[in-house]
Amino acid sequence: MTASEAAGSLEAALDQFAELVRSSPHNLVSSRARDELKGRHIPECLAFAELLPRTGRFLDLGSGGGFPGIVVALHGPERTVHLMDATRKKTAFLRHAAATLGIDVEVHTGRAEELGRGELGRTFDVVTARAVAPLRMLVAWASPFLRPQGDLYAIKGERWLAELEDAAPNLKRWGLQVHATPASDARLGPRSGNPHAPRVVMLRRAS
């Protein structure tokens, strides 16, 4: 498959995914978000996926309607992607979407605080999260899943710096270090030149 054919295939898959979200009988996203799927949410998740390693074990926390987890899986078929959400109707949708789109992902129903203590603990190279929780809470939920030198990529809003400062005690407690932020790496925010690029805080587990 040529590069242009691959790009066309990805675009078609993303269009199909948007239609699955839009037509779902469950309230996966707000009515406003449904109207902005192709103009905002999918482009943002695609820009995010382009920042991530091409291979490895990935866990998307609070996957909801599949943002960014499904997009990450579609963008990088070489990745081993796991999706997690505490709401059964959402994980049922994720399984349906994955089967319809023909992507190989694992879907887990449960709370991160509980599943992180089980067999999934310390098994992932990358944990991702978008619009899940403040960073101080996200650090506590994500850290148990990370391998040593594993990375948490968190999509955050304009208050990312305040959240990062508030999370400092949990960073120390869980052995995470700030690896990159929108201030230190232009790729991780509006300075990237991509109008859809989200603000991303990247944290690394030391041990």
C-alpha cells in the first residue's frame, strides 16, 4: 500500500468511526460534540496520535466514545492498544466499534483504581488520557499501569500548568517526572503549527 493509499484508508476509517459515534443510541458524547466530531475531536485525536511511539503496549484510560483510543489504534496498527472505561454501555460500544472497523484492541470494563492492582499493573509502555480527570488524580490512576520508563501522555486544557503544579505531590509519590510540556516542546501544543494540536503533558515513570 502506498502512502497516499494508507492515508486514504485511514481517512475512510475515521469517517466510519465518526458515523458510529454519531449513530450510537447511547449518549457517548454531547450533542455539541457530535456536531464537532470531524471538525474538532477527531482531528485533535489524530494530531495526538502522531505524537506517540509507533509501537508498544498502550492503555487509554476513560476511553468513553473512543477518544483518543480508537483513533490511536487506527493511526498505528502496529500498536497493541487497550481501552478502559468504567461504564458498561461505553465499553460495549468500544467493542462494537473495534469489530466494525476491523481493529484488534482489548477492552476492559472497570475502574482504573481497581484494575491497576491486578494483572494489568506495570505492563504498559504508554498510558493516554483525554478529558478524564485533573492531573493530580490522573497521575494516581495511571501510574500503577506503567512499566519503568513508561510514559503518561495527558491531553489537557489551557490550565495545564496549574494542574501540573497541583499534581506535584502525586508525581513524587508515584515516581513520575515531567518529561515534556507545551512550554518545553513546541510539538505538544499550539506552537506546533497544527491548528488541531492539543496541549499535551508527558510524564515518565522513573522506576
